[in-house]
Amino acid sequence: MEQDIQVYIDSEEKRTQLYKRTLWVVVLSQIFGGAGLAAGITVGALLAQDMLGTDSYAGLPVALFTLGSAGAALLVGRLSQKAGRRIGLGAGFVTGGLGALGVVGAAVWDSVALLLISLLIYGAGTASNLQARYAGTDLANDKQRATAVSIAMVATTFGAVAGPNLVGVMGRFAESIGVPALGGPFVLAAAAYIAAGLVLFIMLKPDPLIIARGLSEASKEETAPIETFDVSGLKRRGVITGAVVMVLTQIVMVAVMTMTPVHMGHHGHALSAVGLVIGLHIAAMYLPSLITGVLVDKLGRTFMASASGITLLAAGVVGALAPGESLAGMIVALMLLGLGWNFGLISGTATIIDATHLSVRAKTQGSVDVFIALSGAAGGALSGMVVCATSFFVLSLGGGLLSLILIPMIFWARGTKSMRSETQL
């Protein structure tokens, strides 16, 4: 391994080639990972509604697989720190695929207990899908980080948009093999997550995180391991700010997105219409990433994080005011919701990377993703209760207003300088 690292120490051309190759491998894994992610988002709430017979717990599947992703994020982060991205992310994706198979079994046997357990395991795929965005940044310089994140994220679009639009096809396929229609998308998820894991196991060599650590040690940029939360207040502030931006955007996005299929079902929309709305929502979550990454690198973390809060507010207002029968209204609201999340995730991710050292970067990223996942779990679990106690109007508008907390938080982080200059971009 030392000889492998020496090749990249000696040759800038080799480093550039490895950086580009790593991005391509991550892109391929994210195409599969996006398809696996889409299953739970699209039909998870509908499956729970069908098996539990009530809307009150319709948000439970999203809550469970995001809760599962919280634990998995911690494990994947620590495993990646110890053994590299290839092992950590690959194991996470394969585990998520096994969870998806469990959901299919639960649908076949009408077992609520198996459903709940399997959804927790399925969350490992969600955690891996999210953490894969970091793999492309390990060999990026400080002017490429947000762009590298965006390349990984935009790749997710291909699978994530195709997934919801295959709901009808997979439903018919599932019924042809004796599986309930709502279990069909999870058949797709199992195959997609396992494929993503195999791509990383086989192709992510040499491991970018291990090479990046070797390069850092060789250049003597970091002389000893430094615990991220023990460094200067500036670094702590960067970690806290990035985490808060991503946590708030996750809560708002998951809460509104979770109950949209149920809300549409109550207003007579077909499953194909639900798939269209969720597909466009996921497209808005990931497809703008290439542009967002460039904007985050050029305009700064502060500007784009503020744009996230404003966009999520707009999504909440449109979702609250649009008639339930209006397909166009739901499309606009959910696309704005996805775009606001995109702005927040990329600006927050770049801030976290700026504020951490390679010696603890993967572990810190995993820890932050735990909070993101837990916030998503809370948003998903509470969304059904809020709608049952009040209305979708209250949920949507409340989520939009909650996102405005981002603005004062960002200015607290900014102080007398922009977040961009504070993080030495």
C-alpha cells in the first residue's frame, strides 16, 4: 500500500486520474443507489397505510428507515474511517438491499413486525447513498469540493427518478410472482442497493480516503490526528453550522414529502400520479446539483444556505395553498421542496468538509449524518400525526416557516466574515 501511495505522491497526473476515476465509480454506484432510495420514499407510506389501516402511522416507514440510517451512518462512517470508503459504503449498500428483501417478505406474509425490522435495516442503504457523496471529495482540492459533491448527487437522479416512475411496472411484476403490488418497488430496491455495493467493492480501488490520508501525511499538512471538536472555535462553528443547515432542511423535506402521497390519495390521484410527483421531487433534489455545486464554490456557503431556507419557505406556501386536486400544484410544491433541500445539503456538506481534518473526516461525517437521519426520522414520524390532528395545510406551511430558522443561524456562523472566508475558500 505504501508503494501505491508513493505513486500518487510523485505524480500529480496520477492523482488527477485517480480523482476522476473515483468520481466515475461513485457516479455508477449512485445511479443504482438512487433507484433503491426511491422505493421507500414512493410507496413506504402507502404500504404502512395498507398494512396498519390508519393514516396516523403513515409516516412510520420513513421514520424507521431514516432511524435505521442514523445507526448505519455512524457505523458506515467509522468503518470507512478505519478500512476506507470501499468497505464502509459497500457493506452499507448490501445491508440495505437485504433490508429491502425483508420488506418484500413482510408484504407477502402481512407481517407488521417483519416490516418494522426490515425498514430499519433498509435504512443502511439510505445512509450509504448519502455518505457516498463524501467519497468524491477525498481527493478534491478546496475549490473542487462542492462540485465533487454535486457530481455524486446528480448521478443519484438517474436511478431516483426512474424508480418512482417504475412503481406501476414493478407493482404488476410483483403481482405476477405472488407479491402484493406495493412490495414491487422494494424488489427493485433490493437489486439496486446490492448492485451499488458490488460496484464499490469491485471498482473503488485504490481507496480514495486511504490515498488522501497518505498524501496528507506525506505533505506534512497535518502532523497528528486532531479531534474535530477539539480544534479552534472556528472549526467547531463550521461543523455546527453545516450540521444545522442539513438537519433543518432534512426535517422539512422529509415531513412534507412523506405525507404528500397520502394527501394526494385522499384527493383521488392515481398511483401513477403519485409516482410522477415524487419522481419530479427527487429530480429536483438531485438534478440541479451540478449547478448548485458550482454556485456554492463561487458564491459561498452562506449565500446558498440562505437560498435553501427561502426556497423551502416557498415550497411550504405553495403546498399549503394549492388545491389537493391540483396535480400541477403538487408538482410545483414538491419540486421547490427538493430544490431547497439540494441547496441546503450541498452547502452544508461543503461546510462540514471545510471544517474537518482527514484524520477524523469520515468519522465526523458519519456522526453528522446520524443527526441528519434522526431529524428525518422525527420529521417522518410526526408528519402523519400532525396531518391527522390538523391538516396537510398546517404541515406544509409549518415546515416552510421552520426553514426560516436557517437565516439567523447562518448569520450567527458568519459573524463579521462570510462563511466562505471563514472556511478558507
